[in-house]
Amino acid sequence: MSELLPEMLTGKELAAAIGYYPDYDPNVRYESVGRRLEELSKLYDVYVPGRISSEIYTKLYLSLKRSLDKKQSKLAVLQRNANRKAIKGYSSGGIIGGSDSFTIIGPSGIGKSTAIHRAMSLLSKDSYWEIQHPYAKIVPCLVVQCPQDSSIKGLLYEILRKVDEVLGSRYYQDALRARSTADMLIGAVSQVALNHVGLLMVDEIDNVVYNKTGRGLIATLTQLINNSGVSIGLVGTPDCIPFFESAMQLARRSVGLQFSGMDFDKDFRDFCKAVFGYQFVRHEAVFNEGIANWLYGHSSGIASIVVSLLHDAQELAITGGSERLDIPALNEAFSRRMSLVRGYVETPVRKPTQSRKREKVTPRQGAKTEAKQDAESETDSRPSLEALAGLAASQELDAAKIIGEYYPVTEVAP
């Protein structure tokens, strides 16, 4: 069945296919306020591929291929018979064995879910495949949400419901009517997954951390892997890492991809430059190092926060009449729209080096102290005074205010 997969993409070819840049006409900046505010929402549709998108695409492609290869094996026939016995209430174990399970872990806002859906769109253009010999319908990638209460039956029913949603089948209603026990339901879901699912993605896996039934749900997923041969991906935030590290049987199921916010490097600058290019204010601004520094210092490299800042800064500039996307507009957006997250993202800018990675800081903790330490260090990573002065001059801004974002400034009366 793996021949159903398109040819695997890599490098620039993958970046061109997985990225998305909405149509943009610079002349829109001269349209009416209402028109520009409507067009401004295009910022949320921009997708700039980076390391996270390429790694997730590769992981999903290879996991799906392993899962499909198992579906037409001799062991798959034996497993189908074993699953039928389980559905009827007889004890039955895994024969086909698991393809693999993996995690995709990273903080909210870095683009995990978007990268998964962009990768899925490349794995298959159709919602399902039809196979003639033997006839079958296969959902390439099925995404479900982990129940908030980590209910085992809740997750199993959700898998059936999602399959029905794509294929138009009646597995969910049949399972409800049968009033199956948990073991019988696992047998039914295993059979459905073996026959119809290529790759299963379980999002919001953090919910297992906060419920007593969390370990039981992971054990159920392990049984599902062994009884169906499908690959299963678990998607969550770093909150679930201590849970998976607490026992070996959990840790081995959590081997996979871990991401954090972007480093202050070329990828971050390229991302900001691409999104910054979608301008809807009257006066066009030029992306420069000063803006890149500001965006990183107020987002900690979290992509969704960068986009929100650039969106809200333009919205406020358009409705307020300033019609400029500059540091004052960004400061206004940050102070007025980011009050709930500012304590988590205000960090001093550090340029990555080979010997030192960007350090994490707790919300609001020591921002001034670290800034002072940076000023005293031999390798100051802040933009130079000349660069900040040039930025202020080019955009007709208050130089003292701009420089004060990065250096202590004392104004002396003449």
C-alpha cells in the first residue's frame, strides 16, 4: 500500500510545497480603512517553512509508510481474526505488532498543529484512498483530540466518530448500540484502525498529565498500536514531559520530536521579514535589524506572537490614524493587546553561538538584571547605538525612546 504515497520531498522542493503565502497587492495600502482591515487577516494565513515543518513532514511520511506496509502482510490477516474475537468478548492479544509511536512536543504557538496539517496535505490530496484489491478505504492521517478527562472510552469513541466523519460509515453508532466493554471497544477500534487508518495523531495529549486515568489511556494507545499496526503520534506541550519521564514504559513511547521557540538566527529573521512584508498601512516600512531585535525580545521566538504583534500593530495604526508599522506601533500593540502573555515572552535578545544556547528565563524575572549583565559582558548582542540611531532617523522617531529599549538613557536638561 505504500505505493499510494507520493514521492518524498526534501530541501527546497519541500519548502516550496509546504509553505503558503497569500496573494498580496501593495496597492491595497491605498484602499479604504474597512477594506484594509479585512485584508489584514491574511497575516494569519502566511506559513513560512522552517526546521519544525521539515522534521514533522519527514516523521509523518516515514511513520505512515511503515503503517501501510503492515496492512497487507500475512500477520494483518491473523490480527483481523484476533480482533473479531476481542469484539465478541474473548481474550486476544496483539499479533501484528506496532509500527511505532512518537511525540511532537513544543510550547503553544510555535506552529505544531499547522505544520502537521500542512504535512498531511502533502501526504495525500484526498481525504481517503480507495483500494480495489482487496477493496478498502484508507484514511491517510486521522487527527483526534485527547479527551479532557483522559477517558479511555471517550478517546476510542472519538476515533470511531472521526472515521465515520471521513468515510460516511456507522462504526460509532454501532459501538454505542452494542454497549461494549472497554476491552471489546478496543477490539473494535483496533479492527477499524487496521482496515481504515494509516496514521493516527492524538492532539492535546497534555490532558493525561492532570488525570488519574492518564496512564491507563497511554496503555490503551499502546494496546491499540499492537492490535492494529498503525503508527500513533502524540502531540502536546512541554507540560507532559515529566509525565512521560516518570516510567520507562512511558518514556519509550515518548521518543520523538521536541521543539522550542525559534532562536534569534537567520530562520527567525526570514520568518519575520516574510510576515512583515504584508503591510496594509499607508506608509510602507522597511524591515531591518532593529525591528528583528524588538520582535524577538517581545516574542521569545514564538511564531504566533510575532504574527499577532504585526497584525495588531497595523490594526491600531490604521484605526488610530498613524498609518505606520514602526517601533511605537509595535510598543502600543504589545502594551494594549499582550498584557496576559508579556510576562512569559519579555526576554533579553541573545544571538546564538556554537558554545551557548539561548537561556530560558522565568516570567518577568530578572529582565533588568540580565540586561545589565549583558551590558557589562564583553560580547554585547544588542544592536549597536549607530544602528538604533539610524533606525530612528530613517523612520523619523524619537532616538532617545528607541535607544532606551536596549540601553539605559538619562535625559539631561539643557
